Amino acid sequence: MKKNDTPECGGKANFLSALEVLAVSFKLGLTSFGGPIAHIGYFQNEYVYKKKWLDQKTFTDMVALCQFLPGPASSQLGIAVGTIKAGIPGGIAAWTGFTVPSFIMMVVFALFLKGSDFSASHWVHGLKIVAVAIVAQAVLSMWLNLIKNRTQAAAALVSAAFLMFFKSAFTQIIVIAAAGAVGRFINRDMPPGPSYDEIICVKKRTAAFLLLIFFILLIALPVLKNSSGSVWIAITDSFYRAGSLVFGGGHVVLPLLEEELVPSGLVSGGDFIAGYGAAQAIPGPLFTFSGYLGAMIKGVPGAAAALAAIFLPAYLLITGVLPFWNHLRNMPGIRGALSFVNASVVGILLSALYDPLFKSAVNSRQDFALTLLLLTMLTVYKIPPWFAVIAGAAGSMLIGIYYP
């Protein structure tokens, strides 16, 4: 890696570059449908091929880094590209442009749903069925991409089974940590990944400070939540912890947030899953589902608080780790630990597919048939998620007419 305190970083050029990053990322935020994997394709086309802000090798290394860290991988990738292009202002601009469009859409939907009596409508129930099909597709895709041998398969299935017996957000943390430790031991001789050579416009001292803030908030917020009784601190703590501990992208945040918000009564189970289904129909990061949940709890201010809290860990981590990544990924056992963390993530998502999704959405043979049809459309015919949302809502309305 080149020295990161270089003359290319900082000044007026960074500000103008940040404005360019904002414009490009806003366009991506309006047009990037399909979830984290699809987002990476959009980013590659825009940032590597069209804008040529970085080469393919650096882009691939940034993808690896974002998969290594907890949090929303596509948003972190955008922040990384923006930071490489225009320093810290560029990273903030990249996140803002990519996130704001879908955030506004989710908040509008929440306020619409909250102000109307649609909770028992057939089309809302259809959104819940869509969520089942979408997550089933995600489990299948992640299994095929991440599970490479019988040991990893066992790790995934044991993780799912364990969570069936002990279902809580804290248990998920234990599962992820245990999987990482086992993976590091089993794969301790796995070779490190390739390095990259790129200017990073973040000083290592600044990066270390950001990482320190990340850990201070992770430790302090639960203490403040228990001592203050404030609903605002509770919102911040729940969403910050979810953003800090979720590996594997947007779908995996579902069980973490469900355990944080539904048992406590902040959001009903039905509203939670309906919003998650609606989130499949919009472009941009799936983590803007947090805006919907925050709006259901405390209106627009709650939406802003939830959004900031769930994305803050992602920003602190990617910006804090970026200057140290080349050294970190060469540490023995890191890639091996990550392979088992990914396997446990598949297990966590498999557990969530059954409870709460399947149990709360599939109430009849007809619902199950619709779920299978949507899953077939998504996996075999590769329809976009937004079309699945329309089909699910329409299908559920037809079921309500013919099978009242």
C-alpha cells in the first residue's frame, strides 16, 4: 500500500470530487435494485468501467474487505470507493447518495401504513409471503456460494439448530464468535489473500480514532439504555448493535432486529415483516428498512435516529479499517475464521426463515403454494425482487377472494 498521507489527499480537489461522488451514488441509489450482490455489479459497472476511479484488482480487494467486516456490504463498498476517490468527505457523500432515496421511500410507506388500517389487508399479508420467498432465495444463494465443504455445512446447520433452542440477539453473537474461533483453528494454515496498492486518503491516526469510537459506543450504549430508560437511547442501542454485529449483508439483519424490537413491543410482528417485504421492492441498501422501523416507533425523528444508528458502525469500521487492511488480511487464520463466520451466518438466516418469517406468514396451503411459486420465479426465472413484491401482493389478494 502506498503511504496514505500523500499530496493527492485533501483540499479543494477533495470537495469537488465529493460532489461528483454524491451525484454518481445518488443515481445508483435510485436505480440499484436486487440486493447486495446486484449492487456490487452496479458499482463495478459505474466505478470501474465508466468512471475508472479504481481498477478491477482494487475493486475486488474492496469487495473482500467489505465481506470481511460486519455491516451492509454494498454500502460499505460504496463508502470505500468514495473514500479512495475523495477522502472522508467522499465516503460520506457516497453513503448519502446511495441511501437517501430508499430511506425516503421506506419512511413514506411506514407513515402510510401507520396512518391507515391496512394491517389485516390481503396485500399486506402478501408482502409477508414475499419476505419468506426472498429470504429462502438468500439462504439458497448463500449456501451455494459460501458453504464449500461438509465441515462448513455442519457449522451452518448446528448454528441454525442452536438458535432454534436459544433464540436471542445475544445468542447470535455467541454463535458468530464461536464459529470464527473454530474456523480460525481448523484453517489456521490457510494462506492470506492478495494485497492491493492504492492511495487511501485517511490518516492511520484518524482511522484508529474511528475504530475506538466504534468500540466505545458498542460497549456504552447498552449501559446507557439500562440506566436511562429513554426510548431514544433504546432505539439507538438496538440499531447500532444490529449494524455492528450482522455479517452477510441486509437479509441477515432481519433476525437481529426482530429480536431487538418485536419482543419488547416497539414494533408488532406483523408490521415488522410487512415492512421487510416492502423493502424488497425498492432500490438501494436493504438496511434502510431501519428507517421504516424507526418511523413505526417514533415517526420521522425515529426514522432518522434508526438510520443513523444502524449505518454508523458500517462507516466507522470501513473507514477505520481501510488504511490497515493490507496488514490485517495477512494475519494467519483470518480467512479461515471468516469462512466459518459466513457459514454460521447462513445458519442464522436459516433459523430466521422458519421463525419468525414462515411461522407468521404462511397460514394455509394456499399461502405455502404462493410462497413456492414466488421462490420458483426468483430462483429459476430470475425475476427482480420488485416484481416478486407485486406478484406476492396480487396473489395474496386473489387467495383472499377465492379462499376467504
